[in-house]
Amino acid sequence: MNSFHVSRRKFLEYLSMIAAALPLQGRANAKERAVAEPFNFMFLGDLHFDKLMHHDMNYLKEKYPNDIHQIENYSRITRENLSSLMRASKECANETDAKFYLQIGDFVEGLCGSKELASVQTNELIDYIDQQQLRPFLAVKGNHDITGTGAKEVYQEVVLPWQAKQLKRPLTSANNVYVHNNARFLLFDCFNEAEGLSWLKSVIKDHKTDEVLFFCTHIPVVPYDARSNWHIYVHPEQQQQREELLNMLAEHKAIVLSGHLHKTSIVTRSTQAGNFVQVGLGSVIPSLNSPIKNHLKGLDAYGPDLVNLEPQFVPSSLKARVEILEKEKPFIRHYEYADFCGYASVHVSKQREVTLSIFANADKDPWTTVNLTRLLNA
């Protein structure tokens, strides 16, 4: 358990102090920013909403036999734990007056076997979110959201119109921009490489110096655990694109929100253009009292030994994963990691200070509260 553990009441008091405080670096432009108001939003990781009835089992046995156990487990988690997670996050949202939800992809499990079943699965989750009045609910595209027969069509025909309603404008792509108050959110489609980086270059130019920039991506930018080959632009032939992305994020002092790995992490990464911060989060809770495992903190904890967190993970890729971590280590300026899932609340102050509180499982007291702006500027 992280030593920074406070009650929700203390957490709310802390946010109030942040909102009231005006740091020295913000005083010069106080008049310019007078129209900005502090706000909160809720941050969710992968959900993998699922029920066994959403799947053609013959299709799974033929096409995805190794995923059957995962589907059984995610169906159990949906049945047993999803409502508790959503209830806890909604209570936190009400107490902090959160303005919207941001979910970082893999909101459904996919792998259904037909367009009809994929549509049922997706619409059931949308209906559930609407019934819970979790609106607006912004969802980044994840790999599971478009995996399986008919899934891509359902994403175009069901998910994009749903997201258009949340963003209150027509959508033709999963690459989107959302601006709220003094913050700009770039919702990045990791799975449209032909469009992704060129789109980002075009829209990041609109980022204003008095806005916080959140880069929202399902797949992480910076590797941080044993699966160090699970990040954007990982292949050797993509290193130019990777360098462009890293430098753009640093130049704009971005806060990266990511998922995919079902782990919790906070990393500061340096580049030639400066620093950016990345947060990793998962919301697939195995049980409501799941233990927090492998809590690591400090620069000494980051390096090739992270592969030992999952010694059985794809032995054939071990050498490559070790090399990736070795190359990345000199650029890491802050590192914290733990093996658990939950939800988070993010506070953006009037002066653009960003504070993150992470809750384990469906807990009502935060596991940790971190000032991301200080990590960014360290």
C-alpha cells in the first residue's frame, strides 16, 4: 500500500486547496486565465465488458481457442464486479462534480463471432452506461473493440454514432479532439497507422499554451513492465515515427493517459524537447479485495529486470524486451508501478495543475494522489 493514503474527505479537501492556490508561475497570466474554472473528470481503464451469451462458441474454438479462458474470466468479472466499480466511480464523480468520463479503450471484449453478436455486446454496454447516467462518456478505441467478425463494422455503425452524441458533433474517425475549459484531449486511434501520426501533427498545432494537453491512447507510449514490446511504434522500422511522437508530446508538455496492460503506472519520460508524463490504468478488477502486487517505485526499479514480473510471458521475445528496457532506462525521470486495477479521478485546477488520484478495485479511499504537473516540470 502506498504511504500516501487519505480518506475521500481528505482527498476532496486537498482538491479544494489546489483549486484555491495560485502558483507563482501562473500569476503573470492570471488575468488571461480568469475565465478558466477548475474541474474534475473520471478516468477508467480497460473494462472488457462481456457475457458468455455474446459469443459463438464454435467460432471461438475454431478461431480463438486460446482466448476462451479469458472470455470466461471477463464474463465473470463483468457479472461480479463491474457494477461495484461503476457505483464507486459514480459516487466519486458526484462528490467531485466530475464533468465527464474518459475510458481508455477495450470497453468490450469483442471476439463475438458475428456482426449480430458484436452489436448485442456493444449496445448492452452503451445501454448500461446510459442507465447509469455516466455522461458524457468518452471512449478511446481499443484493440478488442474491433476484434472478431463484424466488430469493425459495429464500431463504425454503433460506436462512432454513440461517441458523436457524447462529443456533440458528427464523427467519421476514432481520432478526435475534445476541449473542456482549460484542457485539450487528443483521443488517438492506435490502430489507424496510416492516419494517426499525420492527424496528430495537424491537430496538436491547435494546442494553446494556456491549456493542459492530454494525449489519450489505448496502447502506452512508454514501456513500463514485463510486456515492454507492447507500446506504440515498437518495431525497428518505426523508430522515426516514435521519435517524432515522443518529441511532440514533450514539446507540448503532454500528460499521456493509457491502458491495454491492465496495470497501474506513473512514468515521466525525457526527450530532446523536454518531458512528458504517462499514466497507465486498468479497470478489469479480478475481485473487490484483490491485493496490490509488485509495487515498485524509484528509478532503480526501472530496467531490464522488469521482464521478471512475468517470467512465462512469450520466452521467444525475452531478448528484445530486455533490450527495449535497457534503451529506455536513461530517459526515465520518474517511475512507479503496481499490479492492480481500479479507477481514477483527475483534477485540473484553474492554474492548469493536474492532480491524479487512483483508487484500487472499487475502494472509496485513494491508493495514491499525485501532482502530475510537478512530475512534468521536474
